[in-house]
Amino acid sequence: MTVALRRFDPPSLRRQLRDAAAMTRPLMLDVIARACRRVPTPGGGERTERIMRLIEVEAWADAALALIKLELPLWQVRRIVYDEGEWHCALSRERELPDWLDAAVEAHHVDLALALLSAFLEVRTFAADVPRPSVPTVPPAPDPFYEPVGCENFR
């Protein structure tokens, strides 16, 4: 596991978000401190400063969307839906694919910002579980005795 994600404890963060009734400044800062790699310190860049300003004015949904954009540049919000008293949020790497082909990560909560951050944590957990070799792998060379065989009868 990388040093940047050693503090990352998905079950406890998920539990915190699930049990929260609404977003608060300490909760947002805790998620940033424990799950974010690109939001180092205040003054670390224009995007980081924007996120901190959004947190200061308690624009939680905008802050969560800006955090997703900064931390997960390859992921996009695929769907945000309010249904039966809950917000459902789906993040995807291939937003243009049909739903049935896409492997979107979904989360839900009564609060929109908490639903967005829950989906963010799901993606972060998924990314932390995928092993990444330090050296790219090369597919093995085909077997020299490999010969394709046609098995159709064309009579």
C-alpha cells in the first residue's frame, strides 16, 4: 500500500458518512485529510483554494464535486437522482456508454454532498484495491507452436 493511502480507512470513513445526518466542516476536512492525495495544504494551488473557499461558505455539494474533479480526473459524475427521499449518485469512467455496459460506482444518502462523497470513497476504495506494478507488464509472446484451426464445414 502506498504511503499516501496508509491513513485511508474505508470502513470507518464510510461509517462516518453513513451515520452523518448532514455535512459539516469537520467531517469534510476529515475526508480530505484521510482520503485525498491531491489536496495537500491550503495554498497548494488554485483548485485547492477553490475547494477550501467552498468549504468556508458551506457549499457542500459544490465542494464535493470540485473534490471529485481534482482527486479523480478520469472519473465523471454519470448520474445524480433524487428518489424516495434519498440522493443516488453514480460515478463512471465511461459516461457515454449505455447503463448496462458501464461499470459505474454508485452510492446513496439523504444528503446530496454525503451521497457524492460516499461515491467518491467507493471509487477511492476500488482504486486502492487494484494492484499497480511499478513496471508495466508486457503480454507474453505467443506460443511458437500455436496455429489457428478452422473448424467450419463449408459444403
